[in-house]
Amino acid sequence: MREEDIYKAIKNRSIRAGILRTWENLHNAVEQNIERYRFLKEYAKDVKMAKLEVFSDYDRWTEKAMKSIESRNKCSVYYAEDGKEARKIVAEIVGRDKIIVKAKSMVSEEIQLREFLQEIGNEVWETDLGELIVQLANEKPMHVLAPAIHYSERQAAELLRKVGVKGYTAAELAEGVRKFMRQKFLLADVGISGCNAFSAKTGRIFLVENEGNIRLSTTLPKDYIAIVSIDKILPSDELCLKLVILQAAFLGTFPPAYINVNEPVEGQRMHVIFLNNGRKQAPEFLKEQLTCIKCGRCQIECPIFQITGSLWGNVYGGPMGMGWSGILGEIGYECFLSSLCGKCKEVCPMEIDMPRIIRELRKMMVRGNNLGEV
């Protein structure tokens, strides 16, 4: 991260306007959800306890998860230690000259999967509307669940013209993208998704969406690849459902529009890649971050994020981005881009002490024992 990047972001009015517009739309909704649905706090306790149990012995739970889905017919299961290994596995499955439709996935952002698949000769499309806009802008997602919140309708329209989508209003643009993307779905050789939660008991993949693009990405192509970071493993279906309900409620879009529960189906080749990518090796002070459900509420509520947007780290922005960048070994001097006001901990459903994590990262940087420069 460079100093000029910070000032450039501060001067970019669309970033602040977009984030504050999203905050205004979602802040009160989250507060109302918490007040109206008292069970959410109990769900949060259950999910956090389960996540702590899983990451206390990742090897055992990963093996259990792999066996649960490996026992299903027509499902190939793999384990990748890092992004390079995961990309290699995907390349062996996909090959070249394929059309690939991709559901929104932050873990694929971690390993720069879309860029890699394009470099080896494939046509790859993000199917989430916000992610498609970010892809056309050649940027990283601004928010973990709302990737294009910093773009106005006019700016989005200009970007979408690159793929022949015409229109000016959100409704016109959405309809144009729907028609454009349907052709890609029908022609796609491979579909790729991440995972919101994975049940170690049944081998089921839980995915949440609000546009209907994920079910098309994961069911129409003959080959379907799911990338499951090991922090998404939970002991049961019930806990997976609790997590996706929490994620939606604490973003402010409750209830979830669509919950997909994916497992091997007849006529399709399914591939599941379990990915570590620094999670098992996380230092003790970063392990609490692994309970994060990636609802993104800490990002929207953070006063620094509201000004600068997603500058913190290569993939994840905001307070959670510092912890996750540390886990990925990518943290740099952006760990000083925080007021340590504590709002992130206050609004986090998992009550993760992100200010403490940020202070520890700063100590490492000052001592010169950094986790890697960005």
C-alpha cells in the first residue's frame, strides 16, 4: 500500500458516497434484525463454539469433511495447501479454451483464480452483478458481500457497455446483464463456486445468493468445481444453516433470498477442493479471526473504511481485512490505517477482538517481524 493510494481513495467521492449509501440502507436493518429475532445471538454463540472446535483440530475435521463427500458417487475430492496448489488442481480439471462461469467467491479472490484461468487461455465470467462490474473495472471487490457498492448507476452503465449491455437505470442494467449472462450459462463448460458453509456430517455445500446466478453456475455446466476453505467446515447441517442466517441478518438482508444446498447430482462431474492457504499456520493471536462469518458488517461500520474503502490488504478490506491479510501472510503497513475505535468488535456477531489483532500486527511490523509486505 502506498501513501498516494490513500489520498487518491480519500479524494474519490464515489467511494465514500457508495459506502455511506450502503450504510444508510443496512445499518438500521441490522439493528432491527437483532431486536426482532432474539435467537440470532444464540445462533452466533453456537456457530462460534463450533468454529473454535473445528480449528482446534483442522486436520481431523478436514479429513472428516473430505470423507463425507468423497463417499458420494461421481465426486472428486482434493486438498490444496496453498493458492498455487489449488490453481494447479483447477487447471488440470479445466484445461484450456473453456467457457467458465463463476459464482461470487472471496476464496477464489484469495488465489487470483479468475486471472489465472484467463492467462492459461480460458474465457471466465463473474456471474454476480457486482462482481461482473468489478471484473470489467479490473479492480478487487470493495466489500466482502457487496463488491461494487462504490459505483453509481452511471459508472456501472459505462463499464457494462464493454459487454454490450445498454441502459441507465439499475433495472435496465440488471435486465441487460441477465440476457448477456444467460448465454454464458448455456455455453459454459465449467462452473465454479466458493462455499458459505460446509457440513462435515453430510458433505453438503451451503451457498447463499440473491440473484439466482449461483444455482445456474453450479448446475448447468457438466463440470462443477467448489473451493472450500477449511474455515468454512462446520460439524452439521443445522450449524451451516445457522451460519448463513447469521451472515444475512448481520449484513442487513434478512432473510437470505436463496439458500442452495449442493451435493453431487446425476449427469454432472463434481470436484471439491479443500484449501488451507495459511489457516492452519495462523499465529495464536490471529486464530480468533478464523471464526469470522464474513458478513462484512465491520467494514460498513468502520469510520476509516467509510473514507478509504478496501485499501487494506490484497483481498480483504476493512477491520476483518487486517486479520485475514495476516492469516494469508500479506499484511503490511496498512495495519496502521485504523483508528482502533473498537466499533468493529462492537458490531461483530462473533465478537472478534479486531482492535487487539490490529495492535498485535502493528507490534510485529515495528519489530520488523512482519508477515510480508503488500
